[in-house]
Amino acid sequence: MPQTQNLSASSFLNACTVSPDVRELRPDYRSLLIVVEGLELHELPAQSAVVADDLITRAEERSQALLAESPVTELPHVAAWREAYRAFGAKPQRTRNSLEALLRRAGGGLPRVNALTDIYNAISVLHQLPLGGEDFSRYRGPARLIRASGEEPYDTVAHGEPVIEHPEPGEVVWRDEDGVTCRRWNWRQCRRTALTDDTTTAFFILDALDPVTDDELSAAGDALTRALTTLGTDVRSTRRMISGG
């Protein structure tokens, strides 16, 4: 059942936190959090499909060029996240961060879902950083990046059926008041906050580790919000960068 997010975009972002034990794990971690309001996904203009298609094509070309020079696991941004996963006990060969998962699919063509998802997947590949999108209205309280106790509920699907699972103790997860919203930092999002065609306000998390710079992270956010302005007549965004260290 959808939850009501009573916080304004700016109040929500100002209340989002990264816990000290996550900062200790990776002092180079930074997150750019963006709330995008005014989406009109049921009445998209033709321009939005053109923008999404162009971004997907560019992202596929970018991934093919990168993978022609190096195996995916040796790309600097992918390698950094694989190291981060190992630091909290995850096996990156079994649970791949969202950027690596997209790059591995790009050779055969990136997945096409809808204009909103296609845009942020393309930005993820073009700017070489994990990027997740969720329905802001389904959050309960602010987003928090923590190391899990192992008792937090995680709403997902297994074998085609809704189930509640739990993260491993010490796993890095995003969560709100109701439970885990994304497991293993940026591996897999929960079912509860998933974007739908009814989403009017979206929440995006752009994750960065070295060698991504703050300027590069900001540029990815600029590219995302610029593309999303085609998904409504009054699309507006609010952002906040959280630095580690």
C-alpha cells in the first residue's frame, strides 16, 4: 500500500543521512540526492521518447567503447564498487552493483522499460555511476544509509511472489522508517518504493566513489534533471550532496 511522504522535498533531503560506520568503511563515498516533482508519466509528449531513445543509444555506444578497451570488472568505477562490496562482506561476482549490471547488459542493448527508467539508466552508464530511482510518495520519513542489524524488513519478490527478506548483519543498505529501500548499497531496490506510471514525484540517489569527482557527480545530476524536464510541463528538482570522510 502506498505510504504518504509528508515532508517537503527540501525537508526530506535535509533529513537524509549517511551513518558514521558507512563513512568509516568508505571515506571517499558521496551521494547526490535529488527529488524531482511534476512528472506527468501518463501524458508524455513525443519529445520525451526522443530524449530517452537518444540517451539510451549514446549509453550503449559508450558502454561498447569502454568494454572494447577493458573487461567490465577492470573499469575504474566498477572496480571501486566491487572493492566497496567486499568491504562489507558481499561477493561482487554474485551481487553486482547497478552500474556493473547495466554495463553487462549493454552489449545486447540496454533494457527498455519506460521513458523515466530509460533516462536514468542511460545517465548511469554515460556518467559511470550507480543511480537508483524511487517513488517519493511511498517513503516514510527520510532516507538513511546504514550498516544493517539484520532485522530490518526488505519487501521484495521471490519466485514470482511477494516476500519479506532481511539484509545480512553489517550490510550497507538504504532504509526509511518502514524498512530497507535498497540492499547492498545499490544492488536491488525494494518493491514498496518502486517507480510506476502513477509516480508524480521521484527520488534519485546517485552514488560516487573515487575516481568520480564532485564535479562529475554534479554533472551527472545536471544531465538527469535536464532530461527529466521533458516528462511534464512543470518539472522541478531539489538536490543535496552528502560528502563522506
